[in-house]
Amino acid sequence: MHTFLFFIVLLIFLTTSTIVGSTNEQPPLMSPAPPHKGGHHGHRRRNTAKFFGYIRKNQTAYLHNQTELANEFVYAHNWVRNEYKLPALTWDESLASIARKYLMERYEDCKLVHSNESYGENMFWGKKLHWTPCDAVYYWYMEKNYYDFKTLKCEPPPKFCEHFTQIVWRDSTHVGCALQHCHLPESGMLIACEYDPPGNYINENPLLHST
Ligand SMILES: *[C@@H]1O[C@H](CO)[C@@H](O)[C@H](O)[C@H]1NC(C)=O
Ligand SMILES: *[C@@H]1O[C@H](CO)[C@@H](O)[C@H](O)[C@H]1NC(C)=O
Ligand SMILES: *[C@@H]1O[C@H](CO)[C@@H](O)[C@H](O)[C@H]1NC(C)=O
């Protein structure tokens, strides 16, 4: 009986996250204002590494160095978790490898579609190729503006907060992520993070231990 209920809840979570993934995982379009265009004030791209206080060891090569990528992902996640006094997540190389393998499956189509893994999963798609681990975590974190911890609701529709609630899910202990530029540069790039144990069980407060 217990196991069965667990399965149902997990199924609901996976279904929800699939719908979310295909509709709302694009970062806001924030390109720098084109120079010499009077009267137009574009949005400047936010320096999310600075926001988190993260200092990259190697500004040019960090995307190609798995250790530095991992450090940045885990740092940004734990910055957010620390805001809520939650225990830090630990990097898990096997989760990262699942994320990398899954993004390879999306290498040609670059589609923001969730995998069928039984972990929690956050995804991010960007049209440009400049998005970083800090960027993805930052935009997921910003969903907090729509989440009410008292009612456990995300409002107003059609806002989604499941990326944020997964990051601050107390019972998740491990994370592993991947970042990939897709085959055609114009199709963009993807980021995926896998969380274990998965979060986002309906009607549960992310910040509390499940009972
Ligand atoms: C940064 O990475 C590049 C490419 O891997 C390398 O050539 C360069 O020496 C690195 N710089 C530092 C300061 O480690
Ligand atoms: C990757 O980054 C780590 C941590 O900064 C560094 O120790 C290592 O030498 C780098 N590896 C390569 C191949 O540059
Ligand atoms: C997940 O499983 C469903 C049902 O078997 C399948 O239709 C879908 O393509 C799978 N998704 C991925 C990303 O593999």
C-alpha cells in the first residue's frame, strides 16, 4: 500500500514536470542592448556569477572543464539552499553522467523535453550559446517570486515554480548536471540537472522533511 501510493505521487510529479518542461523552460530573452542605437534600451544580460558571488577560475575554458562546471553548478545550488537554511547538495558524478547522456540524446533536436529518468530533473534551454550554470540556477531560483510557502502554490497562472521547489527540496541530497551546445549553433543549448532523491511531491512543503 505504501509503495503503491509513493508510485502514484511520483507519476503525477513526472507528468507535471513534462508539461512544464515543454512550455516554460526558456530563460527570458535578455540580450545586451545593441551599441549605437539611440532610444533603445535593451536589457543588459545579468551577471549571475556576480549575483551568487562565484569566481570562475578560468573564464575562457570553464565550459570545457568538467570539474569547473561541476563546481559552478553545485556552488550556485548551495547558495540558494543556504538562503533557506537547507543542507547542501553533494555533487554526484553518476547523476551528471545521466544528464550528459540524456542531453546527447537531444543533441540533434535540442528540444526542451524531460527524460524518463526517475530522478528530479530541471532543464533549461537558451537560444544563444552563452548561458552558464549560474544563469540556469539563477532563472530557476527567480521562480521563488511566484511561490507561496504557506499555500504551496505557484501564482499567477501560467507561472511555474517546480525548478525552484526542486532546488530547495530538503530531502534531495545529490545533484549532477550537464551543459551542452546542440548540433546546430542556431538551435541553441541545453542544461539539465538530476536530483536524488527527487522532489516536487504534490502538497508537500519543499523545506520540510517528508514524513
Ligand atoms: C584557461 O584554459 C585555457 C584552455 O584550456 C588554457 O590554455 C589556459 O592556460 C587556462 N588559464 C588558466 C589561468 O588556467
Ligand atoms: C580543470 O579544472 C580543475 C579545477 O580548477 C583543474 O585542477 C584542472 O587542472 C583543470 N583541467 C584541465 C584539463 O584544464
Ligand atoms: C518516455 O517514455 C514515453 C513512453 O514510453 C515515450 O513515449 C517518450 O518518448 C519517452 N521520452 C524520452 C525523452 O525518452
